[in-house]
Amino acid sequence: MRRGDRWHCTRPPSAGGPCQAGPLPDGACSVQRPPCVPVRSLSALRRRVTRMVVVAVIGLVMIALTGTDREALLSPGPLTFQHSVVGGCAGCHQGFDDGPAGWVMTAFGMAPEGHGDAACHTCHDLGDHAELPHSRPAAVTAALTDVAQAHRAEHDTETPFEFRVSGWLFADADAPTSSVGCATCHREHRGVEAHLTEMPEGACQTCHTAQFASFANGHPEFDRPLFNRRPRIAFDHAAHLDRHFDAAESAGKAPESCTVCHLPSDDGRAMLTASFETMCASCHQADIAGTGSIGPAGLRFLAVPGLDLRELKARGVDIGAWPEWSEEPISPFMARLLAADASVAAALDRLEGLDLLDLRDAAPADIRAVATVAFAVKRLIGDLLADGVQAAETRLAHGAPDRRGAGPTADQTGTLLGYLPMDVLAAAADEWFPSLASDLSRPFPELPDPIPGPKPAGTDAPASISAPDQSTILAAPSDAQSDILAPPSSDQSDILAPVPDQSDILAAPSADQSDILAAPSGDLAPAVDQSDILALPSADGLNTFQAPKVPADEALAPPPDTAQTPPVARTDLASPPMRIEPNVTPEDWMPAGGWYRGEFALRYRPTGHADPFMRAWIDIAAAKPQTEGGGTLLSVFSGAQAPGTCLRCHSIDRPQDGTAAGTGGVNWSPMDYDPDIRTFVRFAHAPHFSLVAESGGCQTCHAVIRPDGPGGATAFQEQYLQGDPTTGVIAGFSQPTVATCSQCHAPGQAGDSCTQCHAYHVGTFPTPTVPTRMQVPLPGQ
């Protein structure tokens, strides 16, 4: 501090006190020390440089990402060819166009749909459970897991060590995974030619219960059936290969290889079945046409049922004109048309088991039912003649809606009628029921009230027949000689015996010369009457072919005056018209199929394979429960000699559970191949043809199942004895084995990765189509 003109140091003793030199003249401390300058360490310098570099990089990145080339700078590699047109990074990565802020939000799950699977689903429709394993519900996967665990316990499969470690670290192999991201299996940015479905060996088995070292070492045997249902077409390979193809009548007709009947699909995965015309018609066309069949080749459609007309008349029942000699039964087709009326349906039910040709023991109610059905038959034919298809459409729609819940259309009804020509029905009606119009115009049928019951036993013999009168012409002769074939008696009633009265005009002449053709003999030569105008001339000159005998004195006399007889005009009688009679029966006249008329029935002969008439009626018969008469109608088509023999090859499915119990569907076509359906196992047949051509062909992998014994039925045939298509399924040939496949599928050869034979996503995945709006040019454009 300054005191007067001098500076004094006031530093306290605690700080060291004043120094000896004291302050400088200007008051500054005489002790001067330089300031402290810190020296940074090497680590401090690195941190500072790092911060500066990071700031610089962030700045450069921010500048780069705001430019037009940011996608090229950020891309880790080119996309595959399939994804090369997705439209940049934003096509798959959400939030890319939102900039760095959006990336941060997406990375930390703060943005909606913050994962890449949502973008995959915009193009790939993998069902409602796309994120779950195999695109299947968790319950289904859990059930499959239980089956796999039971299989592993049964076969005591040992899990390799590397898979046990993988299961401990990453997943629980005994429980279905909740979800699997698309990028888990499909890795992008590996090049244009990279395969998106390729996975590392063993990647599939990481989550699976049944784990093994490789396909050839530990893969479970193919113990599941080749098909989950029996074949729709009942074609027995063993029977055809061992019996039919070797038969003499099959020479030149039997196929020489499997590819005659089966060809690969367009994608080569499935084997399709050829058409009937290609593989079956050479041997079985005659079976459909009915050539050589034991029974009729045509189906009895409309028929006049045979009735005991004598008994109906005896009971006082008037059914009008009815063919007396018909013995036809009521056809199931006619019963189906008649049953539209409830009263007729009840009458038909009552006639079950009743012999319509012998009604002597029929009860009055049975007689009433017979009369009701008889009138219904006439009314049916009358309605068909008057209204045609419309009449049948009403009857067919009654009580038998189709599977869509509506009755048959006019086109369907025409098919069910086989497009029956009106002229054929009209001609049949004219012959069967000449008075049909008058019968239908009056109250009908006319029944007594009450209807008499059956006559007591022993009262049927006519009262006029008795033994003594020898009325039986073949009986032993009696005194009256009523048997005309007996030896002659006194009355000579046997016209073939030698009789004295010469009643036989062809016998030798007698005194009365009753045989006009006999030659005169003896004193009987000049017959009195000379009734034979062709005989020799007699005295009276009655023989018109002889010149008249005229007396000599009248030979030159003029002719008498007689009136001139006018000339008789000759009238040529018209001969009956010539008629060409057919040399064949109506059935043989229709070898190509169609309608023809028998004596008392209209029959339909199949027109060939897939006849629409046969198919329509078999569909109705198969869809109708057997308890409601479906079995009766179906029996018309199911016999070995049934017309068309349709059901010898086409099976009918009648499941025994669910809502379809008792009904079924006819398998008109083989198994359909839908390329949109994906299953766990996939196999392409086409690439394997060249490999098995020299080693046995298709039977290299599919051995035909032979019969159990000589002449015994095969298991293939037995499965069609019941209606359930999923019981006792036998395809007719065996399935491949792991040993057969592993001969080629090994590392370094054909490969043995899981994805070669197994698909991950299972279900129906149709190929998406591009919706295109049609543009119609305006006038003047």
C-alpha cells in the first residue's frame, strides 16, 4: 500500500511476510513469476482429434445424405433380380424417406410398422399368419410338434451336439416359435444372382424337434402315406399290369410306358393323368357303348309298369286303357319324377315289395296305391307332352335342391331329361295309351267304395270247369269224344280221323262228291252239279273255259237279238304301300347312343364317355342320402353290367362324419393339380426322368403293390368297398425311400439341403395379377 510517496509491502506473515527487496517504485511486487502453461497428454490429444473427426464425418454424412446419391452410398450391395424393381431403399425400409430423424425412430421402434416384414407383405400374400412358422396357426404348429416329439421318442433319434448347443443359446426346440422375421431366412444385398430361399445347412433344424446330421444320415423314413386320401379314379395298376395288359385282346392296345397315361405338369412338379380318350378308350369304349353286354345297353327311363289288370277289374277299379302285356317295373327315374306329389310318393312307398303283376292278395289300401300310381304315370306323360321341360323342371326341383340351395335350371333339367325328343315320347304315348287325353279329362281313377278285399283261398277256379264234360281237348277220350285229337269214335268229332261222311274236303271223293278238287271216278264221273268250274267239261256245258256245244241246225243261225252289254271298265286296285322293315333292333340301331323305344319303355343309351345325362343323374343319386332312396337310384348305375359302367372307375365319397354324413360326391376327374397350393414336400418329376430311364423307369421309386394272393383282391380294390375316402388309403404303388433318394442327393452331387425338397410357407398362395382398367376410346379418338 502507498504511504505518502513510498510503497510498502503488507503481505501478512502467514503468507511469508514482506520480502527484503520490497515493492518496486511503481508499487509492483519485486518477485515476478511466469504464468502456468499446461501440456496436454497423448490420450487427451487423441480424444480431441476423435471428436473433431466425428464432427467432420457427421457433417459430411449429413451433407451426403441430403444429396441425390445417398442410396448408392448407403447400399451394402446390389439387390437380387426379383427385388431390383422395388423402387429404391424406401420400397423395403420404412422411414428411409423421413431422413435421419426417421431412421432413429425406426431403429428404436418408435415408428409405426417399424420392421421390414410389413413391406414384404405388400407384394407377397402369405396368408393371415405370415409371421408364424410355415404361415400356419400356432395351434397347428403345436400339434405337429407333438407328433414330431412322439416320432422322436419312438425312433430314439439322437440330436447332434451342435443343434443342442444352438437350441440352448437361441431357441427352445420343443416349443413353436412365436414369430419369424422374413430377413431371418431371406437375406438380401448378396448380388443379382443370389438365391433368396437358400439357407445355411442346419438352419432349418435349429427350431425343429426332429434333428439329424444330414439327409443320408438320420433323416426320418418316409413313413407317411403318399396321399392323404384314396385315388379318385379306381384304377388298379397291379390288375392292369399283371392281367389285362398281358391278355390277348389287349395286344396293340396296352400302353408301353407310364408316360402314355401320365405326363408332367407345366412346372414339372406333378404328374397329371391323361384323358379317357387317350389312355382308356381303346379298351373300354365298348363297355360304355354296351357292346356285348349281357343286359340292355340302355337305361330304362320312362316305362309302363306291368299291372295285374284282371284283379283290378275284378275289384271294380277302372284305370282306363293300359297295356295288357307289360311286365316292366317302375324305374327309379320315373319314381323320382312321380314323387313330386306327396300322395304319389306315399303310394310308391306302399308299393315297395308288392308284386304288381299278382295283386290277388293285395289289401284294399294296396289297390288304391296301385290306382294312384297308374294315374300318376298317365299324368306324368301327359304333362311332359303338354309342357315339356317345364313340367319336368317343376318335378325335379321339388324336394331336391342342388348344393347351392336352388332348384335346377332349364338347361340342367334338359340334361336330366337327356333332351328327350317330343316325337319319341308322343309315339310311345300313342301306342301305350291311345285314350290318354280322355282318361286325363275325367275323374280318375274310378274306385269302388269300399274297395273289395282279396278273395278267399280256393275261390279262383271258374265254376264252369268240371271233370265229366271232358272239355279239355287234350284229355283222354270219353263217350262224347270231345277230344278232337283222340282216336275216332262213333260221332267222328275228330276232324283229323278217317270219317265215313268225308267231311274232310281234302279227303278222297265220296258219294256226295263234297271234295270239289277231287277227280271224278267210275260212275260218278259226270257230276251232277259240276261245281268245279275248272273241272273237265260236262254235258250241261257249264265249264266256261270250254267252247259251247251248239246243235248242228243252229250253227248257221243268226245270233239272237240281245241288248249290247256295255264294256266293263277295269279298275286297278291300289296295292298297299311298300314298307322297309329294319333289320336291327331299336337298341342296335342306336350304337352311338341316344333315345330309343322298347316295347313298353323308353330307354337311353350312353352317347360315350362323360355323357351329360348319365353324369347328371349319378350326381343326383350320389348326393341323395341312401335312407331317402338314393341307394335305389344309384344301384341302376353301380352294377358290373350297368349301362355305361360309369361307377366301375369313378368312385363316390361318402364321409361318415360332419354335416355331409350319408351324402357323397362323384369323382369325375382325377386329382386336380393346383400350382398355387404349397405343401411341406415338393418334388419335381421332370428332372428325374433322364436319371431313371435305364434303371426301371417310374417303378424305380414307385413299386406297384401286388395282390395278396393268387386271385385275391388287392388292398387297392378293397378301399372302395366303403365310402370314406380317408380310411385305409392305398395309392396302388409304394412311395420312395430315403435310401433311394440319398443315392443322388448328397453333398457334391445333387445336394441335400432342406429347401430342395421342403417348402417353408405352406398354404394357397395365388399369383397376384395386375389390376388394369380398360380404357374405351371416345368417339373421334
